[in-house]
Amino acid sequence: MTSVLRVEALTKRFAGVTANDGVDFDLSSGEIHCLFGENGAGKSTLSSCIFGFYRPDGGRIFVHGREVDFSSPSDAIAAGIGMVHQHFVLVPEFTVLENIIVGTQKSGWRLNAREARRKIEAICSEYGIEVNLDAYVWELAVGRQQWVEILKALYLDARILILDEPTAVLTPAESQTLFRIIKAMCAKGLSIILITHKLVEVMQSDRVTVLRKGKVVDTLRTASTSADELARLMVGRAVSFTVSKPALAPGAKVLEVEGLSAIGHWGEHVLKNITFAVARHEIFGIAGVADNGQKELFEVLCGVREPSAGSVRLEAEDVTGFPARALMDRGVGHIPDDRFREGLVRQFSIADNLVLGWQRDGKYTSGPLMNRAAIGALSKTMIAEYQIAARDGAVPAGNLSGGNAQKVIIAREFLHASGLLLANQPTRGLDVGVIEYVQTRLLEKRAEGFAIVLASEELSDLFNLADRIAVMFKGEIVGIVDPRAASVEEIGMMMAGNRQAAA
């Protein structure tokens, strides 16, 4: 097949750290080529060099046989390369049409929206993409927003498309639709670079390049390998995709939520009459596409959002509306969905992040000052116990990969919680090796007698870990199922709002 993109010996360094080390990579016409590797393996850095975000420190990039030297993403776009980011770059207050065409007109003072509309409608018709061009982006479900990002790239005539974790916010059915359309695009000559940590998606590619510590481990024909082999190449050891979950009888109820409702920042109802209970030795799973109320539910349960109605009881005590400090003192641990924005202070050291929220506890103070010796000893113990890849506790949290940052949060919350764990998207964006680690740790806490509320957009998490799964849609629980009897398809339909599946 004809090569449309070739990377030779690409090297990129950041402050003495080599993110890409002599990387060779090529992309053929009409191909889906997957970049696969652990957090920090160099996937995003490589794609950012290809798209012009970064300039390589060494190596060469060729597009359609011509060597290029991109100084910005606009250069890459002009060369026919588009990128769909994991975190959407959209203006919520603009319409779909406006988001697609903003900044694209190169001459004239008046925007030719009519011609742009015709072109976008033709693209939608060609690939079977359904989206209302006149809808405001804030009105769209996150799955629809994904299509807006893809249409932006296609509108700019991209022939090479980089997709960064494209199904992170999609239901199983939406993911299937996306891959059907991706394959239709490739059949028409587009070429796709796919970045994903989901092996089921990796296996739908034509080829896969495995990166580890900035270097290419191997490039394989996907049809000639297996998920087990790719996972082994990625982390350097065998990885188990299922964890052993022993049958445990639920103990006393720890958390009881009754008729819980909450109002959002714009006066909208973000939670509507939520009712459930969780007992000791139980993991209560919550499934749902992003932005369907999971985050707001966790905010109420950990004390950072006031409920508008309903009650929350912890160990039979009414704690409705209690602030976060009071709930922490009662043994509630919280793993937030955004590890760097809400779980850690990037500028603080690992040691300081391990006692964040507990820095005034007598174990970590010496009179009015922090006890640096005690905190240092703690960090040394936690780094070893939780296998955090860092030189010592003085390393800033912002220097850690996503997986190691998540381990710092888990270490802190497991250390200080005593009865209830709130885990919101604990494996989001992590590679299979760290996912296996996180799942094992959560099951250990279940065995110890903790009650755990686990929200995850990864259905594999919920089927591996949960004793019951509640599905949320638009702020409501549309049904609660037994994962031993439910199917991915059934839960996927419920995630799209199908209440009949919950019966």
C-alpha cells in the first residue's frame, strides 16, 4: 500500500526527559494504524509532533513523500492532517456549523455560511453522519460533540486523521457506529492514526505500533497478533484482563441515598430522585456516558455540592449537606474523575499530596509546623507499597504519568478512608497494566469490608468489579442490574436512555 506519512528516527525531549527516542512510524493509504502503549510511552508526543504542536529535536517527517517541517498545527492542516482531541476543542455557545467553520475562511470579510453548509451536509451524507448543524454545542450529548470534532477535520479536507481516545465518551452502540464510519472513511482513501488504550478497539485496526518508554517495541499486523500479546509487549509482562472477585455476603449498610436531587450551575436538574444503598463488602457500580449526572452525584456524596432534595445517611447517621471536611473525618475517601484538576496539586511534591487534606493531623505535624520527617517516611512507604515510579517523595506530582498520579491519589484515599470509598472513573485514560492494578486494589478494599461506589465509563471495570450496576441517564437511575445476568448490549441501551431494557 502507498505510504502517506512516514516518520524517521523522531526524537523529542522535555527538560532532559526523552519522550520519543528514535521513533520510526509509517501510515499507509486507507489504513487504520493504532498507536498503543502505557501512559507516558510517547504516543501523544509523537502525534503532537506529526500535527505540529511540537517540533521534534531530531528525525524527519514525510507527507506523501515530501519532507515537512511543521511550525504549527495550521501547517499540518494545510498538508491534509487533522486531529480530533480527547478533550474537545469546541465553543459551547456556538452552533455546530459555527464551530466547524470558525477560523477557516482565508479571505473576505463576510463569512460564506451557505457554501460551508452545503459542503458539510455533503460530508454528512457521504458518511452517514447525523448531526443538527443549527444546534448549539451545549445542547448536544457528548457523543454528538465527537462528530462535530470529526466534521471540523473533514471540512478542512483532512486525508490523514489522528483520533485520540475517540470512544472515551461514547456508549457501546455509538462506538460501533464510529468504527463503522471510520472504516467507510478508509475505504474512500482516508488514513487513520488511532490512539486508544482499549484493546477491543486496537484489534479493529490494520496495524499496531507498540511504544514503551518512548521507543518502538514492534509494529505488527493486527490480524496476526492477539490482545494478550499486545498487552505483554506494552507493559513487558503478561497482563490479566479479569480479576478474581470472591463471592462475599454484604454486611451492614454503610451508605443510604434516598430521593436525592440537585440543581446545576445554570438552574438545571442534574440529579433527579436518586435512590440506592451500599453495604460493606459491596461495590455498587454506576454506568453511563459522561455528563449524565455521575460527577454531580459524587460531588453531593463527598460534600462539595448541596442537594436540593432527598437524604444521605452514612452508618445510619443523617449527613445530608455535610461539608467535605466532616465527611472525610467520618471515613469517606474520594477518588475524583479528574486526577490533576481535582485530585492533586501539580506543583506540590508526592509527599505533600499524600497528606493533602490531612496536613493538620497530629501524625503529620510537630507543633505548629508540618513534620517533614514523618511525611517523608510516609511517602517512602507509599511509593514502595503502591509501586509509584518516582525517584522519591520530593518529585512534583505534575511530573508523573497519569497512572502514577492515580496511584498517589489511591494511596492517600486508601490510607485515610475507613468505611466508604467513592471512586469516580478510577481507570480513565490508564493502560491495561495500571487498570489491572487499580481493579485489584479496589477488590482488596471490598474484601476488607469497605462499601464502594464506583462510576466508570469502562464497562469492563463494572463487569469485573461491581456486585450491582446502576445505569444513569440525564441525572436519573434508569435501572439497576446484576452484572452476572446482564449483557453489554443491555447496559448500552440503558446508557442511551432505554428504560425498557431495565425492566
